[in-house]
Amino acid sequence: MTTTARAQGATVWLTGLPSAGKTTIARILGTRLKAEGHRVEVLDGDEVRRFLSAGLGFSREDRNTNVQRIGLVAEVLARNGVLAVVPVIAPYADSRDAVRERHEASGTPYIEVHVATPVEVCSERDVKGLYARQAAGQLTGLTGVDDPYEPPLDPALTLETHLQTPEESADSVHAVLAARGLV
């Protein structure tokens, strides 16, 4: 009987403000990892919210529930040999810490990446029009503007996306995965 080595999975959690570049970086990284032959799943926060967390609002409790659901899915995927790339705001440190602890409990690698784009740059990018709606008084509770965002205190990597291209950011994340023997 032949045995094959099971691929090592991990979760790469990209946290940051809306329009920071999380999803763009995740997609570039995911495409590169797939091209290298890795099993990869990008768990985009907006897509997951639409299906797995439909009906949740944006209260602290609902945001925590959403993050825990995504964290569970990421951990299960990663524990089973998939590289789960997770571009999700996850504004509260305690929610992210709970996801990290779930990974640690199962011995599953977890890499937190802070996409540290200044709010002014995010507002200029305004990919979804959220900052414009907030400025016009049509939206409240925008993370980093009138709702809190607690940056990670000790991320594995901090990306200053206003100083580098999305490809350079994805390369930096890939380098962390490589340094940890995960790719």
C-alpha cells in the first residue's frame, strides 16, 4: 500500500479596513498558490456573509458571530490540507484571538496579516462606495470611521498597501508562508 504525504494546510487571515486591499491581495495570492499546485480556498468576507451569515447585521455581536463562522470554516479547511486565505475585516481583536485559539487547539497554522492601509487611502479607493455613503449620512457603523477597528498587536506580517503594489503585497504573504515551510 502506498501512502502519500498530506499537504499542510494553514489559514492566512487578512484583516484591515474596508477598501484596504484585502480581497485583491487574497485573489492574487490564491491564484499564485493554485498555480504552484496547492489546494487553496479564498473565503471572501462579503461572499461568506451573503450565504453563511445571511441575516446577520453589523452589531458587535453579529460581527463576532460572522468572524467565528468564517474562522471555523477556515480552520476545518486548513486542518484538512487546504490553504484558506481569508480577507475579512474582523474589526475586533477578541474575535480574531478566538479564531487563532481555535487553530492553536487543533495544531493548525494560523497567520494573521494586517493590511494596514490608512483610512484616508481606503476612502479614496472606496471600492464599494461605503465611505461616500457614510460621508453623505446614508451609512453609519463604518469600520474605522464611526465604528471601531482594533488593529492586530502582533501580526505575522503588516502590509502597507499604499506603499506597494497588490502583487508586492501578495509576494510578501507568500514569503511568510515559505519561511514557515507551508509552501
